[in-house]
Amino acid sequence: MKDTDKHKKEIIDYYNSSRWLYQYFWYSKSSLGLHFGIDEDESESIDQSIVNQYELLIKSGRINTNSKVLDAGCGVGGAELYIAKQTGAQVYGISIVDDQLIFANKHKLARGVNNAHFSNQDFTNTNFKTGYFDVVFGIESVCYAYPKSAFLKEAYRILKPGGILIIIDGYKNRNTNSDLELTIDKDFCHGWKLQEMIKIKDMQKEVKAGGFDIEQTEDLTPRIGQTLTRSGWLWRLGSLVQFLPGVK
């Protein structure tokens, strides 16, 4: 088995085996979100913080009824269904986990969102036409790409000239400085089935090397209070960062 195939199987097995955990401790039928969310107010619920994240995607991507949008690593489809319903855009969601897509299509039918489309595809090698999308986004999914350049190359190919790539994900903000931190780093990657956890500066270099201009970078770590309250732990080595690269 190739290393890439082995990694994909590990990811699929992880999400299949941990579905019950997400369902009972994180997942909500309202937002369908399995994300960190973004707080606007300290009194907000985790559901509202996730909706805030969806609204940020709409605003940052300038998504409207004429837009074609890809959710790269769509999970059970929460972001896609929200954006499709709120904007009228044609929104496509891809995942390599069949069980997630079953749930996504179930909720699509229940909510009557006909402009949302789901399929099993690897976001480093899709069947979409070159220059098809106005916006490609990944919420806490691009971390699974290995190497990151594989995802960025494909995102660049399927985006129209002037299209927008939005990445909201976790990155280190410095090198590990002790054996303890190295152990934490290793255990973190193993637990989430990540091949690596890279620094934000290294990701920025990858993005630029992929042909993108970085229009905006924002550290969202101070705005994930609801998630920290729920999970009870803080990413000690990293930050949640939003990228808004634009295609040259």
C-alpha cells in the first residue's frame, strides 16, 4: 500500500470510529458544525459561533447567487448547506469519508437545499474542470493534506483567475523547544491522524509557492472561546489562522 493510500485509510478509519464522539460531544443538528467556530460575543453558544464562521466565509469569499464554491473536506456538510441556503450559490462539498457524505445528503434532502452537491473526492485530485470555482475553502481540513503543495496545486487549478482560496486551520507559531513539546506534537498528530503540524510561516511560503497572493492573514485564536470552554484545552503550540489568498 502506498503511503498516501495508507494515510487516507487512517483518516477514514479515524472519522468512522470517532463518529459517536463527535455526535454526542460536539455535533449539533442546528449548525451541523464540527468546527471550532468564531466568537463575536462571550455569551454566544457554540452553535452561534459556528454560524459566525460560516458568515465569515460568505463575507471573505464575497459569495453570492452567481458563485460556484467548493468546500474541500466538507464533513457532514454544515458549512456547505448553510452557505448554499443563505446565498443561493452552487456549492460543492467533497470528502473521502462515505459515512459523512451519507449524513450530508440526508440533511440536504431534509432541508431542501437543491444547490448543494456532495461527492467522494480527494481534494488533492478532483474531477472538476480547470477554472471552475470562484471560491475554494477548507475549514480544519487542509491540515490533512500531505504535502500541502498537493492541495494548493489542485486548488489553484480549479479556481478561476481572480478566484479566492480560504483556509481556516491550525498551525504552529514557533518551533518545538523541548522533548516534552516534541512528545505533545507527536501525540497530537497521531491522535488526529495528521502527517505533520507545520508552522504558520511555512504554510505561508507554501501558499505563495503555489501561485497565490496572500490578501489577508488573521489569527483567530482569541475568538474560539466557546470551543475552549467545551474542550477544556488550548493549542499550546499553535494558532487558528485564516488565509485569504487570491489567485494571480
